[in-house]
Amino acid sequence: MENLTISNSSLSARTSADVLAASTVLGLCCVLGVPGNIVVMVMLTQHLKEGSFTPQLMLSLAVSDLLSLITLPVWIYALLNGWIFGQGPCKLCEPLSLCLFSSSAQMWIQKAIRPATSPSERN
């Protein structure tokens, strides 16, 4: 019975360390990602051409990433303290974050599929 208690306490300590590490990484992503995406958006809007598709796609990707990063503080708080916001916000936040993540992935797929040597990109 003693071994069971020891293994439960070590599992709890490992889980706490895992949660702390995950929240630290998410916090670092948020702290570095939000200003980085804002800088990218400002730079891309200054160099945006009418016929160029790549900067428009990159701008869409930066906006999508920024929206995803803005939701991270909620998830960090939920990791550390549990979900306290109720059932309604839970049902809203999960699909919203999945939608933002999938839109970001779709932007990368569009960039990979569209050839960079199209006539509008040469100028």
C-alpha cells in the first residue's frame, strides 16, 4: 500500500511539473508571438501590392496566428487553475480555438499549393 501512495504522489508531482512547463511554454509563445505577429502585419501592410498574392496570404496567416495567440492566456489560466468560466464559454472557446488553428493551417497549405512564380509575383 505504501508503494501505491508513493507512486501517486510522484505522479502528482510530475503532472504539476508538466502543467507548469506547458503553461510556461504557452506563456512564452504568447509573449513573443503577439508582438511578432503585430510587427509582421505592420510590415506587410506597408509592402502590400494590389496584384501580389503572397503578401496577402502572409497577412492572413499573421492575423490568424494573432487571433490564436490572444486566446492563450485563457488556456494557461485553465491549465493552472482549472476551467472556472462555466459551460457556455467552454462550449464557445473550444470550437473557436480549433477554427483559428485550422485556418492557420489552411493558410500554410494555400501557400504551399500556389506556385510562387505566377505572373503577378514576378513584379
